Amino acid sequence: MSKQETAHNLPFGRRQVEITFPNRVLFPQDAITKQELVDYYVTHAAILLPYLKNRPLTMQRYPEGIDHEGFYQKNAASYFPSWIKTVSVQHEKRVVNYVVGNNVATLAYLVNQACITFHIWLSKIDKLYVPDRMIFDLDPSGRNFSDVRLVAQGVRTLLERELGLVAFVMTTGSKGLHVWVPLKRKDHFEVVHDHAHDIARIIHTRYPTLTTLEIRKEKRAGKIFIDYLRNSFSATGVAPYAVRALPKAPVATPLHWDEVSDRDLKPQRYTLKTIGKRLESMEDPWQQFYAHARALTVAKKVVAELLKDIKQ
């Protein structure tokens, strides 16, 4: 290890996190180092952590940088320190010990493991089978992003004006937009998944030339895929303010809805190097997210009526 690469400790109360190879370049095109990634997550932990708290997470790791193949990791490694919280989840054939990202020390430790992106469950560890949000991932499939913005606004109209729910939007930092809906924890994943599918069907009938529900990519014909499949047990969505493993280190960024009207909006508008200015000048657009949780009771009835019209 060269002098430049000397490891150092970051103190977080009683916990110490050793940052090893801090100058290792994780984003070669932009010369962004592991230390810069650590600095981003630690500096903005107060904004990010509420979205991770008490949720199993999946780590997307790139130990050699994003120009090498990365991998997704669900199981906490045996060498992870004992103070990192985990939750054991029984899947069909095995038990997985997921990390739960509840504090800044855990964030720093995972980023030191070259975890660039955090993907989080739609449910919390005390009610794993009962989600507290519904997600619609609008995947462009090569479509013009202005069409994605239009469909996102249509999703919001349906959710808020007709179904009595509240919709929040964010750039994914990759290709599209995510629309999140905070829910009261009453319905199991199967119910929420089916309801999300029904909503997606309604949206598709309103934008038939722009959207598709075709799961297979080769059959989407360049249309926007309304991905409702994330509303399933153990499925994940990218965490708000997570960095993506792409050139320029784009950040999944919560937006105000009026920003979706901006013709210049792109899914990778905010990056590791530009997001700080936004966070310093603007409060988190999603800071009241959990205060807007609704039950699906009314929405289910309205959706059932709308589906009758579709079938006729």
C-alpha cells in the first residue's frame, strides 16, 4: 500500500470505520475515488438514512471500479463487524442475512466495501410481508424522455385525483423516473402487487402508443415499460439519493412535481459532483413522504370501476 493509499479511520461515536485504499478510482472516466464516494454518503447521511432505516438492503458492489464487472450482494459477509444490524429472512430454499442500514457508520463501512448503490425493500423488518410503499418504474426502453415525463404526470393524475393517494417522483439516476406512493401498512405484498398491476393496466389504456406492460424487453417495441413488478416480496428499488454505477456517478434524486415539467430534465441530471449544491439550496422534496401514507381501501374500489370500463 503506497503512502497515498494509506488507510485511515473515521470515528462515528464508539465505532471506527477503516477506509482502505481511499484513492482507488471507482469511476475511471471521472476520476472519482472511493474517498469521494465515502464523503458523499457520510456528508448527506441525514437525508439518505430515513429511507434506509429498518429495511433490508441489497448492496451493488464494484471493488475494482465501474469499468469492471460488479455484483449484487444480499447476504452480510461473515467478516462484517458485529455492530452492523442484520435481519434473517427465510426465502424458499435458504436464509439470507440482509444488512439493515440504520446509521452513518454502517453506510461508511459498506461504501468502503465498494458498495456504490443501495437498493432497498418496500417493507420494514418488523412487517416484512406488508409494504409501506408502492413503486412504478417508468423504463423508457429507448423512448424520448419527454414521453416519460408525460406518462409520469399521467400516473400522478390517476393516483392523486382519482384514487386518493399521494405520489412522489424521482429520477432514477439511470434511464427513467420512479413514482412512489406511501402506504399505510395494511395489505400484504400480493394485494399491493395486484393493485399496482391494475393501475399499470389503466395507465396503459390511457397512453397505449407510449407505454407497454410487456415484461420481455425484446417485445416492448421501444415503448415505456410500466414496471409494477417491484411491488413483490423481497424486490427492491434504488434508494433515494443513492449513487448509480454509471459514468459521472449520477444520483437517484427526489424531485418536486413541477420539476417534471422542465423540458431539460434528464434521469441523470444530478451527479455526485452536482447534487451537493441542490441539497444545500433546497429541502428534500420528499421530507413529508411518510406523513402522506394512505390505505388502499378507496383506491381499490375506484380501480375496480375503471377496469370495468376497460373491459367493456
